[in-house]
Amino acid sequence: MQIRVFDRECEIDDSRIDADAETIRRQVREYEAGERTTFALEVEYPDGFTGEVMRAMHGIPVGKTRTYGEIAAALETAPIAVGQACGRNPIPVVVPCHRIVGADSLTGYAGGLELKRRLLEHEGAPIPGEA
């Protein structure tokens, strides 16, 4: 399904969320309005490595970031593998892959770097490479 957040369209696989489309959209609107910092949605994580990375990103608190290297070290893998798994996240925003950043830059985001920056700014998270 398509969701709209900060005037950007974002595709999420709602079959991995145990809620109807209106509930998902309502919670995204509440997040965007600053009325919600976390989603009260039951998520079905994929099996395997992508699911492991998604669980790690889900554990990053609002207003914080982790680098690809930090997640890789925790999962005993390579940063590029973490980046690839982030790119396979079927439910961005709800499972916050935007909170995983490069050591000195934002790096990629399926919704575009402008959206990644906006999500992090909204959450009060530091932007790597900026003073």
C-alpha cells in the first residue's frame, strides 16, 4: 500500500502489519503530526538476515541513529550487508530504517535522502556530517 509522509509517497507491504490500512495511515498521520513517536502495530518480520536487521533497526530509539557499521558489528556481519537489508525493508517508516546512517553521511534511502533527512529532523536525531 502507499502511505504519504511529509508530502512523499512511500510504499509499504501492509501484509506484514496486523492492522487495517486505515489504522496504519492514521498512525502515520499521528507520527507526522508529532502526536506519536512509536507505532502500535504488530509487525511480522521476514525470516533470515533481513528480519534480523529489521529487529535491530526497530530497537533504535526515536531521536537516535546507529551506523551501518554499528549494526553490522552487533550482528557480526559487514556494513554493506546491513545496507542491503535496509533496502529490502518492506515497511519503512514503521520499522525505522531511516535511523541507520553512514559514519559521516546519510547514505541511501529507498524514499530518497530528502525524506530520510526529514524523518530524522522530525525525530530530533543528529544528521551525520552536519555540525
